[in-house]
Amino acid sequence: QVQLVVSGGGLVQPGGSLRLSCAASGSIFRFLAMGWYRQAPGKERESVANITMTGKTNYADSVKGRFTISRDNAKSTVYLQMNSLKPEDTAVYYCKGNRPLTQAATYWGQGTQVTVSS
């Protein structure tokens, strides 16, 4: 029904930047709350950043001040700008969408590897 396609992952040096994009198919993006999650080897999946339908944002303490989540409803895309990357940011990153008005569905994009290493 709704496909989330993630791009922008890769390898970057410590202190560098990456921008992840998550593009949603369909016509309901404006009704979705979106979020970015990550999972490092041997660790549980954790929430990184979230953005509501109206643009309100929340961040994990570990990324606050370094990462920025944003959305462009005209493009049905959510972004995660990652600056000042650290080796501990290395993880598989996932894009998530949910429908807060109905709580009827949750959508996940494919994982994309982000590796921060020198």
C-alpha cells in the first residue's frame, strides 16, 4: 500500500555528514507521522528522530544538536540530516511511518547502512 524507499546511506569519516531520504509512495504522506530508527550490531533498534504531521520534532539525546529531521509533504519525503557523525552512529537506519489519526497501519522502509569510520 505505502512503500518507503530510503536512500543516502553509505560510509563517511568521523565528523562528516550524510543526508538520508525516505520517499513514500501513495497519497497519504501528509497524514503520516514519520521517524528514523537505527540498529547497531548486537543492540536493539532505537528511535533516532521523529516528526509529526505538523512538523513537530523529537530527537534521541545521543543525536540532539547533530541530526535534523524534516519533511517535505509536496515531495512525500522525510529527511535525516546527520552532521558531526561519530563512529557510534554506525548502524542500519530505518524509516518508519504511522497514521496517528487512525492507528491502522505502520510502514517501514528498507534498512540502509550508515558506517562512520576513518
